[in-house]
Amino acid sequence: MSNHNHHDTGKSPWITPFNVIAGLIVLMGIYLTYLRFTGGLAAVTNLDDYYPWGIWISFDLLCGVALAAGGYTTAAACYVFGIKKYHAAVRPAVLTAFLGYALVVFALHYDVGQPWRLAYPIFVQQGTTSVLFEVGLCVFLYLTVLFLEWLPAPLEWLRLKRVRNILIKLTLVLTIFGVILSTMHQSSLGALYLILPSKMHPLWYSTHLPVYFFVSSMFAGLSMVIFESTLSHRYYHNKMDKEHLEGTPHVTFGFAKAAAWIMAGYFFIKFFGVVLNANWGYLPTFYGFMFSLEMLGFVALPAFLYAKGVRDKNVRLIKWTAVVAVFGIIFNRFNVSLVAYNYHLPSELKYFPALAEIGITIFVVTVGLILFKFIGTRMPIFYEHPEFKGSH
Amino acid sequence: MEFYTMLEFDIFTKNWAYIFMGVAVVTMLAWWLFLTGRDED
């Protein structure tokens, strides 16, 4: 083992800026949770019959799932395509994905209520003709797969060798299963909106929405891995071993290059959507401005900056570009689910999230950060456990 | 743009789609060369 301080599990003080702010947010979240589950949706949201889905679906679910795509992209690159130089990125990416999906399911409780019935669509009454059933089934299965992919880390931490070794043997099968499930539900989230041809703005509505959602999830995941790696290097640098530190530039440049290539393809297939539906006339409108901003500012620009960063070996540029790309995915999912949706309604009937809704979303993200911090500081995520070196 | 028949709409959109597909193929090739232009291996 290197001289890195892997087992510094902390005599650090409890009162830190992070803990204080996170603690206050959690207290706020518990209070809002109480309001939600005693007073119903009306007590905390601005949802109505026009907008049954609000920010919890737009951000917590659509963005959460897209940004958690780093799990399947990284695992596929390393184990399916055999690009072993990305190995160091697998565990942080799988952890981010696992927490992302776990929080998607957690946040879904606020929308649907009655948590004891969450398993009904899978085990009690399957709506097999519904796209939403397919999404639910895939998320349920993929969360299980991600849990199993993540499990070796806590098992190594707890030194439970036998179970851990069985799971390691299943890595390839789990990765393949994860890629299949991701392909299915990332696209199905776009397919959910196919039912709304008259309610969605023509610039975003397309029969190819499932393809757009799936392709954009790929570069969302890659960008999120770069973004998460930047933050991890800032806060967990002392936890990282030599392999992790040496592997990071490969991940940054490799993923930036892949993202730039996929983004260019995505730009063109979105552009063909405009061409094939003859939507040119909508471009000089407010919606056209939002669409153009999304495509030029958050797809074409980051694609170019990624490519420039790769050519110039400019890590700093790539890291900032990842922030733009991540923000771009959030912008796209909000555009599809809130801006383009019900575009014909008069402005007084349009939805804007209530403060309590935003508060719960901040609470959910904070719970994710707390869990990431807890796991990242204790378990072998950024380094190989000395007893299991080179065995996965 | 006014379209009076489905045929007019199809001819218009498909014509442009074919033109842009050609543009896309050439652009993607150039993009790949730009992206990998300074690769060492």
C-alpha cells in the first residue's frame, strides 16, 4: 500500500460547514416530508390537473436517471469493451449511479405517495401495455443490478471475502445486464412523452424521442463521470491510490473524446428531427430560442470544447466543459418535461414549482451527497483494498 | 412554408433530409479527424 492515508476514518470534528448545512437541509427535508405525507400533494406542490408531473419528475427522475448513466457507460467501457485503463473510474461511477437510482426511487415516493404500494406494479398488478410499467420494471431491476455491482466495496470494507468473491465473478454478467436495462429504460423515459403529440411543442416532440433520450444519456453519463471525478479529486485526493491517480487522465481524455463524438451524432439526429418535421418556422420564436440555446449552447459548444480539450490536452477545459454538458442535460430534460409540455396553455395556467417542492429536491440531492461522503470516506471506492489488490 | 398535400410535405422534407444527410456524413468524418488529429498512437 502506498503512503496515502486510506484508513483515516476520521477523528475529524463533527462541526464542519458541510455537516452544518447538510444537517439544516435534512431537518428542513424531514419537516417537508411530514407536510407531504400528512397534507397530500396540495400541501407542498403547485401540481394540478394540467401538470400532474412537476420538478420531482423533471429533475429528480429524468435528470437523476440520465446523470446516473455513468454507471453503465463506464462499466461497459471497462468490462465489455475491455478498456482496462478506465478501471479506476468504475467504482466511483457505479457508486454515483447506484446512489442516483436509489434517490430516484426515494424521490418517487413523494410523487406517488403510499410507499407501501411501490412494489404493486411489479408484484401485484402489472400494466404490461404501459411504457411506465417498462420504466418501473427496468429501474427496479437495474437498481438491483447496481446494488450488486456496488456490493463488493462494502463487503471488502467488512472483509467478507467469500460473498465478495462470488459477486466479483458475476461482474461481466451484471455489466451486460446493466447495459441492456439502461438501453431499455433510458429510451423509455423519452417514450413516455410519445403519448402527448398535441400537448408538446413540435420542436421537442418527435417519434424519435426514445432515441434522443438514450443517446443523450450516454454523453450525460460520461460528462457526469468527469464532473464527479473533478469533485472527488478535490475532496478525496488523500484517499486515492496510485492506480486511481494515474488512471484519471486516461478517463478524462477518453471520456471527453467519446462524449464529443456522441454529442456530434446527437446534434445531427436532433437536427434531422427539425428537418423531417419541417419545423423551421418555429425557430424564430421563444420556443425556437430555447431549442437553439439547448442545441448550440449545450450540445454543439461543449462538443467543440471537449474536442479542443482533448487536442490541447487541457484537463481544466474538459472539466469545465463537463459542468456545461451536465447543465445542458438538465436543461434538455426540463425543456422536454416542462417548457415544451403544455406549451399552448396561457401563462397563468403554467406550472412553476412551489418552494417546498424545490426544498424536497434539495433535500434528496443532499441525502445523496451525505451517503456518497459516508461511503467514499470509508469504503474502497478510490483505492484498491490492500487485501484484494488486482483481484477484480 | 405552406403544404397543401401530404405528398408536397414529404417531398420537401425528404429532399432536405437527403441533402443534410450528405452534409452530416462529411461533417462527421471531418469531426473525427479533428478529434483524433493529435492522438499519439
